[in-house]
Amino acid sequence: MMKFLMMMIFMIPCCFLVNMFWLVQMMMFLLMFLFMNLTLMLNVFNNISYMISCDILSYGLILLSIWICTLMIMASENLYKMNFYFNFFMLNIIFLLIMLFMTFSVMNMFMFYLFFEGSLIPTLILIIGWGYQPERIMAGMYLLFYTLFVSLPLLVGILYIFNSMGGMMIYYLKFLNFDNYILYFSMIMAFLVKMPMYFVHLWLPKAHVEAPASGSMILAGIMLKLGGYGLFRLLICIQKLNLKLNYIVIIISLLGGFYISLKCFCQTDIKSLIAYSSVVHMSLVINGIMIMNYWGFFGSYIMMIGHGLCSSGMFCLVNIYYERLYSRSLYINKGMMNIMPSLSLWWFMLISSNMAVPPSLNLMGEISLISSMMSWSWLSMIMLILISFFSAGYSLYLYSYTQHGKMYSGFYSYYTGVSREYLMLMLHWFPLNILILMIDYSMIWF
């Protein structure tokens, strides 16, 4: 694991050399394929260096992080063309990747907390530095204060565990079982805000709408998954209390998921609509984790990987339109099938994956999550039916509104898609629909 960290650190000087934009991207692809060749043993931490190691949970999420960060550089070619601080942009992405890599692989709880919070800084710089509207400062403040406000109790909870256990290794948490209500809420709230759970989700649409394409990709692709990863790791020491109190979080998530899927129909900004759909997906993931059975854990893990690829791809599509029309409004981005028919195929494929159509990973995740919810309580079926129905509804609404109808007559010049954009969409869609062939291995590992 240390060799990958070293490779990322030694990529930093390349950011400042002349004409290195594409070389850095190729090195990220190389890093990705080297990491894919790691051998994983079943159910244990392996590839251990001094502080970092890797099991199946870390492996999938690190792989996703490297992949999304590579595609972020690919999506931001305009910065390179316009010579808009692209060296600092690449440095920021590599720094963010190092933070995420360390978050997903450290075995020490305090180091996990440090990198978990540290990944906020490059994200904030992305939003404030390369965002489009003046409101991006406000969005950055929302992002910072929502997540930092609840992370102090998490730090206190980690220090309490250290005081009780005499160590901070995540691996040893399985030998503990605390029965402390304050500890329970202080441990889970930071992750629920990061996911985000309904009621504490307001920072997400704001951050998405103000962020550049790359910022939205990393927010939807990875940052939401940090909360799920933290819950996976730290719930194990408070599982007795969690089985007693999980109904609170589950009911809020189910009702919130339903309400927000209705709210998606009210959006006029395409990015905002996709951001709210992320909240709906994450509410299902929270439910799967809180129920704490095998199908729930497995479904949440698969859903996190699937959602990361799918919604990142959809933000790329929005950015492709934005680069042409300089607007993300649904009223202006109409009738796109007339000018870019090949792109409407990619809209269809990614939106269909978003509403869990086979053979996408989202389908497998939703099947597992619905099974686990039904095993917990059959009453949850009512909300699950509504969420599934309306998520298909707003996906179709988004597709039909952007592709059909009369073209906006206010723009005078237009260029169709370039091969880089189609390759980028292919690299989102291909793993999302091909990985389902390997699903049995994931199930055995998990």
C-alpha cells in the first residue's frame, strides 16, 4: 500500500512542469491499473504497511477514488485550454486523492478522523476556486460548517474509546460493545451528515450547484461514501445500542427519501436535480447499514460503488451541456436530441442506470437493500415502493425534458461532442454495468 502512496506523492512535482496535464492523467490511469492487480485474501486486512492496510471494503472505495479523480482531470480540459490555474488544479486533485486513499486505508481511528476531515480542504478549494457563481462562498461555508459542527463529538467519541480500550486500532473495535447513548450519537452523527441524511442534507445541493464539474464529480462519487465507510467501520463497537435505536434513523431516511424524490420534480436546475437524487440513494444506503444484516451491508456497499460511477457520469453530462450553453436550466437545455443525438444515448444509458435498470450495479444494490429492509419490517415496503416509483419518475422527467421539445433559439453557435467526452462517459458507464458480472466474488468476500 505504501508504494501507491509514494507514487501519488511523486506525481506532485509533475503538476508544475510544462505541458504535463495529460501525462498526470495517464499516470493516474497507470496507478489505477496497478492498484487493480492487488491480491486480496478473504475477510482480512492485508497488504499491510506500518499504518495502512486494505480489505475488500477499502479496496473497492480506493479503486473508485482513483478512477473518479482520473476522470475529473479528463472532464476539466477547458481549464487547460483557457490556462486557468490548471497546475494548481491538478495539485489539488492529487492532494485530495492522497487524503481519500489514506482515509480508506488507515487502521488507526484518530488518523482516520484526521484524513476524513482533511479531505474537506481540497474540496472546499475546488468549489471556491473553480466554481461559477458568487454564491460558491456560501456553499463552501455550508459544506464546512455542517460537517465540522458534528465532527467534534466524533473526535471526543474516538478519544473516549481510546481511553477505554488503550488503543485506537479499528480492527480491535469488534471486541468492544459500548452501551452509552451519548457515545452512540456522537459517533454516528458526523457520518450521517456526510452521507447526507435527511434534515442535515442542505449543504449537498448547494455545494453541487456551485461546484465546477470536477467538484460535483468528487462530491457525488467519493465524499458521500466517506460517511458510509465510517459507519461500516465504527458501528461495530456500538452495535447493541444501534439495534435498539436504529429505527429513528431508518424512519427519518425513509420519509426523507420519499419527500426528496418528490422535491426532484420541482427542480429547474439539472445539477440540483441530480444532487437531490443522490440524497434519495444515500437514504437507502443509510437504511442498509443501520439494519446491520448481511444483505443490508452488501447492498449498501454495492450501491455506494454504483452510485459513485453513475451520478459522477451524470454530472459530466450536465457539464458537457454547460460548456456549450453556459446554463444548467431545464428550460434552456431542451431539445438536445436535435443537435447532439449521440449524446442523448449516453443520457439514456446513465439515467437508466440511475433508476436501477439491469445490468447496472444500482439494481443489485437496490435488490439487496429492499430485501434487507423487508426483513427488518414489512411496513417499510410502502415507502420503498414510493421511493422506487418516484425515482424512476424523476429520472424519466429529466431525460424527456432535456432531450425532447423545441430547441432554445437564443444560442447561435454550437459544437457537437468530442471524442474525449464520449470516452469519459464510456469510462463511467462501462464499469458500472460490467462489474455486475463479478458480483458473486464480492458477495463471497463480503
